[in-house]
Amino acid sequence: MNKLLKPVFFALMAFALAFPSSAQAKSQKRPEEVKEHPAFTRDVIIIDAGHGGIDGGTSFQNILEKDINLAIAQKVFMLLRSKGYHAVLNRTGDYALSDENHWLGTKSRHLRDLAQRKELSQQIPTLVVVSLHVNWGRNTSKRGGLVLFQNEGRSVLLASAIQDQLDQLYGFKGNIQHGRPFYLLNQIADPAVIVETGFLSNAGDRAMLTDRRGQLKIAKAIANGINYYLTVI
């Protein structure tokens, strides 16, 4: 991590440890409600590959966000596993998670999709949730990665660590943002972030996002950010 950011990072870490979120406190009060899947005996990192199936996400000509998200997610998964972390992907192919949701009584495919993503973190012991997406802007000069965080101290720490790595990759200083309107960040109790890995609307970002080597570089930045967070928290 950039030396200038380390004091800020550790100050935020102290804040996060001193003031746990209401969701965290709630889970501590009612441990009997914690569900643990028998296949998982250690906390895991959930990698959420955004969109999928009928939901292609943003696009440029024949390039679909869902495909980029999955390609980068798979690489992040392998990198984390190589570091010894227990990681899981919430989708391993091109399908909509809403198709797997038969328990939520709503006609909204979008809501079923989001609820299914949230459900995984409730069924297995979770360290963090990292949701991968691709950005789009009307201004084609906008570029670089962007990390959105929850209203929760540990999420801010995780977002800062990943953002710093993406900034070094893109050579562009970005700022983490509070993802106030996003369902996943509001509904998931564990530390979670949404990573916008680049702008599909920007030619330079698009070249990196659609190139295997570029995707690997992005995946390494994300994995390094996660690793840094988990080694200092």
C-alpha cells in the first residue's frame, strides 16, 4: 500500500474495531441464528461475479459486462486460492442467479437475483464479499477503478486497500465512495464492497478489461487489496 495511505488505513482500522456496525452487533447478540454450511469449516471470501444470463449488464458493441465480470472473478478466485485463502465464486458460468431463487415470493427477476447473491453470505461463514462490476460513463474520458463501500468501518478499510491497488495499476487516483443505494451493500451483514473494475466506455480501460493479460492485472490488484486488508485487520 502507498506509504502515505498507511496512517489513514490504520486510523480507519482503529475506528472499525472500536465501533462495530449494527449488523455486526446484531449477529453477536443472536448467535443461534448463524447458519453454517457443513462443507465450510473456515470463513471464506465470496467473489460475486456481477450480472449473468439474461442480465448482461452494461455493454459496448458486442462486449458484455457479465463476461468481463466472470473472467476477472475466476482469476481473483484462483489467485486467492493460491495464497491459501478459502474463496468461493457465486457463479461459475453464464447464468442468472435469479433462476436459482425459488424461495423469494416476488415476480421481480432483479430482486430475486440480488437476494440470491445475499443469501450465500448467510449460508456460509464469510470473511468478506467482493462484488465485481464494470463501470460506464457518458464522458468517455472517465477511467480507472472505483470501489464502493458499506456504511461500516471494515468495509471502508477493504475498499481503501483495493482502491489503492487499482490506482497503482491504472496510474490514476480514484476515491472510494459510499454505495448508499446498492442493495448488496445495504443487505449483507459481513464486510462487503462493490468493485467497478474500469470504464467500458473508455477506450484505454476497455482494452485492459477485454484482454486476458489485462484482466489478470486487474485480478491481481483486487486480490492484493483483499490480502492486505486481511493481514492487517
